[in-house]
Amino acid sequence: MTRINYMSLIKNLSNIPGWRTNRQLIVIESDDWGSIRMPSMEVFTALEINGIDLANDEGYVFNKYDSLASENDLSLLFEVLLSVRDSVGKPAVLTPFCVVANPDFEKIKLSDFTEYHYKPFTEELSETTGCEGSFALWKQGIEEGIFVPQFHGREHLNVKVWMKALRNSHSETMLAFDKGVWGFSTAQDPDIGVEFQAAFDFLDRGDIDYHKKIIGSGLDLFEELFGYRAVCFVPPNGLYSNQLESFCLTQGINMIGVSKIRHEPVGSGRYIKKIHWPGQKSTSGLRYLTRNCLFEPSQQGRDWVGSCLKDISTAFRWNKPAVISTHRVNFMSSHSSHNRDNGLHQLDTLLRSIVKQWPRAEFISTGELVRMICDE
């Protein structure tokens, strides 16, 4: 069996279990909104010059291109979403999975790294050139039903692990801190052991109670900013303890977005594999949602429109909603207008191809899908 046939078989098999529908539903989920990530190309270059290897990092594309969404980025994204209508006349909708806060570097430094402080991502927007009016567009997108956020965490940051590295004066962590950055790869560093970006990974099981506090305060801030309670949560980097699930239910989360094969941390750098499918219910009563389509045009070397259309076809073959996984980085221009323009062009092509190939297709948000699954 060739590799192509083998991968096709695996994709078909992985789409068999779980919730089904006769409707051809398209859900576009986009991670990492709200996070600072890389403040500027000047910072990127300065970190590389000072010895932090960002180019060979698995997150290279994110390190190089990902940053806060400007007013222009959002306006152009909304133009693409509004330009394509589905079988019932609705425009395309994107569900941004959003972190609602970033570290307050100034206050942390003033505490001599003894206290952690954060501030809402809306403050970062108001302080960033070109982003001052971005949050007004977020609210416009919500009102128009084309850009409807769900919860990605309070920060895209493992607060306890990061603060420990700062208190220990870990050289690369301190260097990045001085530039307003935390998101470089650290899992292979023996002095750290987990990725800073993996907000709910841990070495010490005692961190789980702290993670609950982060989730609770993050969901409260989400509601304060957006005017509604999140119903779906996708943990950063996909890592979290299942001990958080019952707590999430008490906070209004009905569904958690996970990989079909999830690695659950159990402490001391160990992980166990869990298998999931859409609509599956945990022992706590929380349901799982998995993605079955991939669209990452910032990454070179693949026909992303063609491969995503094949993923959608496979999903529909098994009466599954097509849940497309993508990231904010594909639509950002702060560090490269070409990156954004390429991503938007491919998104436009994808959306137009969807409605042409599947005339019955319907664009819905993740929140709408959660309600469909949980109401049955």
C-alpha cells in the first residue's frame, strides 16, 4: 500500500466514529487570536542575533509572522468572509479561539519577578500601532455573525513554568522577556522541560489547581470583553489534565476541542494517549470536539486548498461536519504583507470552491455546532 493510500485510509477510518449529521456543515476554527506572539521583525532579528534559534524551531512560521491582528488585517479578512454565501444565504464565518490576556511585562519586572500580572489583550491592541481600532472590528464581526470567538485560555503561556524560569534568571527566558516575548521552544531545555506556549502542561500535579484559577478568571474576562459566555475551549498546544474537565463544566464550557489522539500530561514529563471523536462524552459529562480538516497556507510545500477540499470530502462521506483547523498566523501582515495576502487569497479560493462543489454546504460557528451536538 502506498503512503498516499494509507493516509487516505487513516483519514476515512478516523471520520467514522462520533456525532453525525445529514447537513453539510462547514466550521472554520482559527487558534491563537489575542496573543502577542512576536511583537515585531526587529525583535525577531534581535533574538536570533543574541542566540535564540527561532528559524529551526517547530514554530518558525509563528515566530516569524504571527502577531496581533491590525485593523487592516481584520477588514480584509471580513471582506473575504462576507463575499461568499452558502446555500441559505449566510456568509462564511470564522471562529477565532482567543486568549484574553497577555503578561504585563512592566509590572512583573517591577515585582522583581516575584509576582505575575496580566492585562487584557484589548489593552495590547490599544497600545499597538495599527491595532488601536481593532477591537471595534472584533465586536462588529460578532454582530455580523462572521467572527464569533470561543475560548483558547487566559494566556497562551504556562505561567508557573515561565515565572520559575524568570526567577531562576534563565538566560534565554530573560533575554526574550526584555523584548516582550515568551513564545520560543523550551520543551527540550532540561532546565524547563515543557513548552512555555503549552499553558496547561505541567511537571508538578499541584499546578492543576492553579490551572483551574486561570481558566475561571479567563472565562470571566472573556464574558466581560465579548458579552457572552464561551461554550467551547481549545487548550493551547492541546495539553491539559482531564481533572480540569469537571471544573470547565461548572464554568459554562460544554465542549472541549481536542486532537483525535491526545497526549494527556500526568506529571514529571510523562504523557498518556487518549483517543477522541466528535460528540464523545467524558466521565464528567463534558463533550469533545475534534477537527478533521487542515488549512495552513503560511506553511510552504502543500496545495492547501486542494488538500483541505479532500479533507472536507472525506468528512461529508461519513456524514460528519467539516471542522477546519487553521491559525491566526495565516492572515497576519504585521511582519509580511505577502503572508497575509497569500493566506486571504487561498481562503477566498477555498470558500468559493466549497460552495461550488457542495451547493448544500452551510457555514456555521463552533458555538452553533456545540449547541447542535449537546441538544441531541
